Amino acid sequence: MKNILASLKESLKIMMRNKVGFVGFIGTLFFILLAFIGPYLMPLNMKTDLNSIYTGPTLAHPLGTDYQGRDILMQVLHGGREVIYVALMAALLTVLIAATFGALAAVVGGIVDTLLNGLAEIIITIPHFPLLLVLASLIKFKSATGLAVILAAIGWGGLMRAIRAQVLSLKERDYVEAARVLGLPTSHIIFKEILPNMLSYISVQFILSMTGAIYAQVGLIFLGVVPMEQHNWGVMITLAWNQGALFNPKAQWYLLVPITIIVLLQLSLITMTRSMEELFNPRLRRGG
């Protein structure tokens, strides 16, 4: 336990060296806690209150109310869990598929490399968002996990090619050659020798995959092709738009709040990558 705490303390110390990246880390942590702990802080009450339609920020409603008089803060607290869950799952699956296939193609080579490269090229060639629209109309996503799987299934191609290129260089290093001479299996070489030396790059790509997944799911929800919980941040934007919030000064607060939340989350994720690079790549660390 002491070793774990010491490791966490050292990691935080490294991340704090990059002020912008650390602010991004704090912001990301805040939104994750908001999504998973927030619902317990404020019970969900979606009852209509016709006397409180489109009120601005007040003590009773710090972020105002929507077109049915429902508290916007309450919807924000309950609306992030699904968005962040899909982003985390999609990014995790994308990185796992891309890293495994990319390393396997580079290390094994031959027909395996040809087949995986060909598959990646097909995925890269197909426009992703139109494909998502088609799949959404055919499959009828019924769960957040299903959406995350689809996002990962069509999103790993470009990252796989990039990882393959880096592994082609890393596999010529002395420690990899030593592992081959010792007769260690390919799985050991990939997962114990090569990929751990790419953690900096992979961690950044994981974060960027999260940002892409967030925009993709919000876009699908906005177009109405993915049924999600009514208080999802993406659904909030859709409902506000459908109610003409853009052209109603009293209603614009309802539209701006979820958009601002999503933009701040994305900004936090992107700036956090600065600290992630230093955390996993000792060569980038500044002295002190």
C-alpha cells in the first residue's frame, strides 16, 4: 500500500510540472466525479413545473430551468455518466484493438501484416460519421456499451497504422533482439517489451480517442438516431434545439449549458495530454 501511495504521489508531482496539463487533469477528474458521483448529490426529478419555465440562474436553480421548468443543474449532474462511459469504453477498445493489431502486424510480418494493413486501409477509407448513421439506422443501438463497441470497431484503423510504424522501429532495438534470442514468445515480446515503451504515445491516443467518441455520440444523439437517456448531455442539446432555444433569448441558457460542459470536458482532456506525455516519457521531464 505504501508503494502504491508513493507511486501516486510521484506521478502527481510529475504531472504538476506542466501547469497547463495539470489543470487539464484536474478538470478531467472533476467531470468524471461529476458524472459518477453527481447523481447521488441531487435526486432526479423530471416532473414538469409550468411556473418555472426558462428561469435564469437562481438560488433554487443555479443553472436555470428548461422548457418544462426542470432544473438544468440536476440534468447536468445526471447526464454525464453515459457520455463519459461511452467515451471511456470506446477509447479503451480502440486502443486495445489498434495496439494489438499494430504490434502484431509489425512483429510477425508476412501475410498477417498484409491482412491487417488491408483491413485498416478499408476502415480508414470509409467515412466514419456517415457509416455510423447507416449502422445506427440498421442496428438500432439499445445500450451505451453497444455504441462504444461500434465506435471502436470503425475507429481503430488510423491508430493501428501509426502504432505499426512505431513498432517497426522499436523491434530493431537491442532489448527486443535479446528477447528473440532467448526464444520468448511473440505475445511476450509485444506486451512486455514493445508496448510498455510506447505508453506515452498510447496514453495520448487514448485521450484523443475519448474526445472523438464524445463528439461522435453527441452528433448521433443530436440527429436522433441513437436513443439515450432523456437527461444525457447530448439529449439536452437536442431538446433545446428542437424547442427553438437558439432563437429564444430566455431559452439560450438551456442550450449553452450542455454545450459549455462538453467543450470544457474536451478542453480538459486535450490539455491533460501534456502531462500524460511527461508522466510516461522520462525524456520529456524537466528538471526539478
